Amino acid sequence: MKDVLLALVRTMVDHPDDVAVDAVESEDRTMLTMHIHPEDMGKIIGKNGRIIRAIRDFMKILATKKGLYVDIALAEEETRPDTA
């Protein structure tokens, strides 16, 4: 699921190399957090949140077909937290 979201978002932004997706899995759900370049936030959110809502709906449909539950979040910080 992480790879699908990453590929989808990278096609939508001006800074595709700055896109990262972190996945946190628990026993019944997967939380995917997108980290994108600050200049691309508007493109991902869209007018009145339509784009991010469509991304969430699309990913939830894919997850449901696989018998999974997925949540999508957009990180608000300007830089990706260090995972080291």
C-alpha cells in the first residue's frame, strides 16, 4: 500500500524526490503518513480538501479489496523526521 501511495503522490507534485511515506502497522490497521515538500502542500490538499479526500478514498478502496484497513495522514512539519 505504501508503494502505491508513493507512486500516486509523486506524479502529482513538483518535487517528487521530496515525497516520502512512512507506514506504521498495528494489528488491525496501517497508518500511512505522507511527507511532502511545503510548496506541494496545496496540490495535495486541493481546493476545499478535495484531492486529499480523493487520495484517502482511493487508498481505502484498494485496502478493502485486500481485506486491510488504512488511514492516510499528511505530515504538517516542513521536514521529514529523522528515522535513524
